[in-house]
Amino acid sequence: MVQTQRPVMVGVVGDSATGKTTITDGLVTLIGADRVTHVSTDDYHKYDRKERAALDITALHPECNYLDILEQHLHHLRQGDAILKPVYDHATGSLTRPVYVQPREFVIVEGLLGFYTPAMRDMYDVKVYLDPAETLRRHWKMTRDTARRGYTPEQVLQQLQNREADSQQFIRPQREHSDIVVHFYPPMGQVAAIAGSHLNVRLTLNPTVLHPALSYLWQENPSEHAGIRIEMERDQHNQTVVILEIDGNVCPERASALEQSIWQHLLDVHPLRADEFGDYDDRTQRRHSDPLALTQLLLTCQVLQQYHQLHSSDSGEADNTALLQRLWLVATNTLLSGSGSPGSVRRLPGRLAQRSVRSSSKPSGTMR
């Protein structure tokens, strides 16, 4: 079948071992592998592992990556054109034979520097930044790199130390350019290794895209212990953001009820069994996490929201978006008037809690 619309472009960015591949794999599974093209920005490294060591440069540094080629390739994929993509093998640390890649309905781009330049940022319809607690990230990196990438614990610790400056300078600032920030963190009093599959999740929905309506989660699951809650606050830039909190200790029955509610409101995808998504690698084992599964489902909601905006032929869509924008501004100004300090939390009323939009300069054809 000939694809007549450009693909939906999704970016997943974060530091090393923040869960980028785990989140991306979940999106691919939920949307359907036959509908998704997956691109890793690690494939655009200039140097292999041995060369980086000899040059004393980390993979996090922009000069270690062909970002100009990545920009070109993102543009081609967005236009519906195929690319000849380089390949980096993490198992061996070597650059291998390039592959021919054609865009499908959805293109998911994950890696370290996907939002680094304005040109790259403009290519995406949805930008997700992964920002787990630092102790958790270090635990994940130690577990992954010693189990699957051939590093010793001492080498991992040294690499973390060597990369810290580049992480601060080049990776973490990309958080400011995201539409959604995903923050996994252990429950109070638990360390990363113990929390395992019971991590809390905090999703920050920035007012840069129209977010899907999620009020049904509370209407269909009325309980003080629903496992998920919504709040609103001002960020460090005094902008209003919506916060979704997922309880890491949500019971399986409650998690299943929430997942079923989301499935009933997802269009264009076939429901999967609970054991078909929400999995992650724990050394040599695969484990399931209900908070992770809910996070993957909620992110899928956002991606499909952009899909419907992009493919909508309804001329009233723009008018509806403009109305929601005006209502959002009225609601947030009313709720937060006089409270201007960052971190001030207010409950959002009704369905306005579920949607936010802010004018954003985007290239022609992007529905924002």
C-alpha cells in the first residue's frame, strides 16, 4: 500500500542507560512493528569504541557524531524518503555495514543527541525525554553494561566519571526541548536495586503539544487508590505543566483496570495481553513492570493523538485546537493567579486537566 501521508516522527532522548530502548520497544510493540521504523542515533557515531578511547572523546560529545547527516536523514524520513543508515554495534563497539531504511507510518528515533540542534527538534511531532533518578540510571548502566556489553564494574564506574561533564553540557539541556519528561524513581525508603519493577513514574506534560484527554481514567476507576493521579504546577520557567504520577506499588488488579480503560480509548491499535508489553531486562532475565506498562500505554496515547491530528481531514480540527488553547489559558491563569512561585501545585478542573497547547513555531505540515 502506498503511503500518502508523511510519517509521525517521535523522538526519545536521554542519557546513557535511561531506558530509551525499553520505552521505544514498548511503543513499537503497542503500535505494531509493521507500522514503525526505528532509528538509533548511536548509529551516527563517527568513531568506534577503540577510536574514541584513543582520541579521549565520549559518545556523548556532538563532535563524536555525524549530526549533520542525522539532520539530513531525519528530513528525508519525514518527507517519506528512504535513507542509507549507518550501523553501530553496541556488542562489539564497532561500525558495521549500512542498511537501507524506508519510513513507515511512524518513525521513532532514540538516542543521546536527538534534540541537540533546532533543525533536528523541528523534525519531531512528539519529543520524549527520559530523566530517571541518577542513582537509578547508574544502577541500570552497571547492570546493562556488565551483563551485555562486556564491561567490568570498574570500567563502568570510570566511564560514568569520564562522561559526566559531557552529560551536563550536551545531554541534560535537551530536557528543556521536550514535550514529555518521564522520570522513574524508587519509592520512599527504597534503593534502586530493591525497587525493581515497582518504580514510581512522574510524567511531565509540557504545553508544547495537544495532549490526549485522560479524564476517563478517573471516571472509570473512581478510587482514592487508583494508582494514578494528576496535578498541575509551574516549572522553573514559570510555565504551567501537567503532572501524571503513577504509583510504583499499584496492585496488579488496579493496574489491569487502568490498562483496560486506556485500551478502550485507543484507536488504530489492537489490544495486547498484559504480558506482551511493560517488560524490561534485569541482567539475563526479562521482568514485567506495571508502572512501565502504563507509561508505555500513555506515551502511545500521545503518539496516536499526533497521528490523528496529522491525518485529520476535518477542517474544524484547527478551530477546536484554538478553542482548547484559549480555555487552557483561562483555566491556568485563574488557578495560578497569585501563586507564581515555581512548584506551586493546583488541581486541574475536569477535562481541561487533560489537554494543554501552546503556540509553537514548526515547519509546514506539522500539527502542533
